[in-house]
Amino acid sequence: MEDLTTVQRVVVWALPVLFAITVHEVAHGWVARKLGDPTAMMLGRLTLNPVKHIDPIGTVVVPVVLLLLGGFIFGWAKPVPVTWENLKNPRRDMALVAVAGPLANLLMAIGWALIMKLGVTLGSDMHWLAWPLIYMGGAGIAINAILMLLNLLPIPPLDGSRVLMGLLPGPLAWKLGRIEPYGLIIMVLLLVSGVLGTILMPPLRAFEELLFALAGLG
């Protein structure tokens, strides 16, 4: 996407980022509702209207700044509230609620790969439509792959930690949960030190290559 202007890059990334973050949160709330907790539904969060989920910093400022800097693009929305006491089996169900977000990103990444494939199929005969689909599909694959893999890290409060706490014995789960107040600091340190990139880039590249192959660009 290096051949795009700044404005074009923002336009290409805007829809995939909004969808990736919004659907991720809705997936948490939807699964929680199915498992007995109506909190997200009662607060109007089971909607694809991005206005309900936008965090001014995480959904707008951070992705735009990272995009302009040409760096590692990610973001976040306002977390969907889950009242764990309402869940039928709290330990198990919190893990299921947590994994719903990354799973939604996986499905969206596949969907964007199919959109990208449509753009490739249209080719030069309809280049005015083909290239936007290809660029936007590539952005959709990238942001969803990043959010999926990032959220699977077992660092509280990321989704991976919720899944792990549902699998660990009670005392170990409790100890892992105690790290949560320091989770953001840990993530920033991993990002600044380059460790986060070292951890995520190999599986990220492998996953993107797989989906690019699905799109006929492998």
C-alpha cells in the first residue's frame, strides 16, 4: 500500500478497522447473552453501530497515528461489560466469552480474503472496483490477524488470559488474574522493547500468507 496517498490509506483502513474492533466486542456480548448474561444487551452494546463501541483513543487516535507512522496497526474499542455472576458456569463461560472475540476476527479475516479474491477476479476489466476491494481486503486481513493474535496472548486483560484462567486450577487462575492491573504496562514494555513484534510476526506472516493464497495472491 506504499503507493497510496495518506488520505487513500486512511480511507482503505477505516472500514476494516471499525468492523474488526466492533464485531470483536459484539461477539463477546453475544456469547455472554447466550450463556445467561444480558448485561451487554441491556446496555445497547449488541449492535454493529460503531458509535456504541468507539473508544476515542483506541478506535480513532491510536490506529490513525500508527497508520501515518507506517507501523504496527492495532486498536481497541470500549470493552463489552460482562457480569460473570450471571453466567451459568462462570469459569467455563468466561473462557467461551473471551475466545469469541478472536474467533470473530478469524472469521472476518477469511471474509476479507474472499473480498480480496473478488477484486482479483474482477481484474483490469473493472479496475475501478477491483483495486479498492484488493486494498481493503488486504487491510481487513491485516487488522483482524493482528487483533486475533494479539488478543490470544495470555496477558491480562487480553482474551487469551481469560481463556487460560478458565483452564487453570483455581489458585493459578487467581495468581494470573492479579497481574491485570499491570497488563497495560507489560504490553507497552513488550511493544517498545520489540519483544511483542518478535512474538507476533512469525505467526502473523504465516496466517496472512495463508489468506493471501486463498485470495489467489499467494
